[in-house]
Amino acid sequence: MRLYLSYIGIMIHYIDDEAMICDLFKNFIALTAYKSKGFASGDNYLSYLDSPSFMQPTAIISDVTMPGINGYDLTLEIRKRHPLQKIILCTGNPDEQHHVSATSQLCYTLNKPFKPEKLIAILDSLSSCENARKTGINNQYFKQCEFGIDHVCPMYK
């Protein structure tokens, strides 16, 4: 497998109640120069989000179906606290009712199963998006996401 090199200092948080999936995220992200931190549930992530030790990541990847708060509702809670947070939902079983309410809050939906190259490409795109947003170099980037999202990007203000 090819080693993907990216910007150092980028932090990715991933949330999934299945240890095997958390290990996959950890290993896939390790192929990059990104740092990562995993959480076993949305409730654990909300506790961390509200703690003094919280450090905002470049992107958050969350499973949809978890005990406690699901990924759709977690997305809405994160967005209340951090309106420009980049969020990816990962699911094998999309729920249309929740999906409609959360979709305008997402950068991307990743369907299981997925290839590591797909995840890494999404993370690289979100890293570029964040760098463009922070530097103000290219505000047009937000109007048309590389992945063809059919809504107004939540990052574009």
C-alpha cells in the first residue's frame, strides 16, 4: 500500500462504538502524517467536547448508529458549539429521516465498506479546505466541494 504524506499538525477525531472500526480508522489515518484521537461513543465525544482539555480537530468522523446519541444528532450538537467544524458521517445503514436534517451540516457521508484511499482523499480535501478557510486564499473553494456535495457547504460563510 502506498504511504500518503500530508500536512503535519492536522488532527482527526473518529467516533465509533465498534473497536474494529476504530482500529481501521486509526490505521488508515496512520498512513498519513495526520494525528488522530478515537472515541467509543457519541456520548464520550460530547463529554470531551465540553471538557477543558478539548482541542478542536480539523475534521470529525462519526459512525451513525451507536448506543446513546447517534451520529446525526451528534452532528447537530457539534455544529451548535463549533459552526465551522468539518464533519464526516460514516454509515452502513442510512436513516433518511435523520439524514435529511443532518445532511446540510455535513462535509461528506462515507458509506461502509470503504477503501482507505477514499477516506484519505476526503481527509486531504478537508485539510485543504481548512487551510484555504484559515488563510482566506480561496473562498470560492467552499462553493463547490471536490466531492460534489449538493448543498451549500457549511464552511462557506
